[in-house]
Amino acid sequence: MMDHTSDPNAARYVLDPQRTDLAREFRGCIRGPHSEELKKLLHRMRWGAFPGRYLLVMVEPGRRWALAQMPDERGQKVKVFHDVVFESLDDAEWHVFGLRWKALTGTELKLD
């Protein structure tokens, strides 16, 4: 079995917006362990090439994180949203997961 970090297709993983089971899996265990399918999705979300990718910036070590966004062009500054701050890393990761989901599928992530 190939690890997602060495799988050449993981960064091109195509997310089916109907696969909300993967979002539920992530929500239930944000830090893992994750299924192979979810690992591929997370790899795509975190390392795949798409403009304006969202990320987190630590504001206060181990206590607060702010939402940020990668620039469209290399060499530009990361945009930090100082008004979108989290005191829980799990809440922050879940928020970014939803933003990345929308960026990849064009649809809002809605769970029952």
C-alpha cells in the first residue's frame, strides 16, 4: 500500500462533493488516525496547487490561531485575518477544512 505522502496522484486528488463521509470522519477525529481516502484528501487540501489556499497562523503559542490565506503569487505576503481567531486548534482546523472543501468543490460543506 502506498503512503499518501509518496503517492504522485494525492496532490491531484479530485474531491467528490457527495463524499461528506470524509468530512464526518475528519470532524470526528481531526488529528487522526485517518483512512487512506481521507489522507489523500487532506494531502490535496494542504499541498495541492490552487490559489488562495487557507491556512492557520499561530498567534499565541499553543493557545490561539488566526485564519490566513496564501497569496496568489509567490513572493507576496500571506494575508492574516486577525478578526478570525480560534482558541481551539481543532475548531481552527475544522474551519479551514470547510474553506478548503468549498475551494475544491465550489460548494459549501453541509453535514446533517
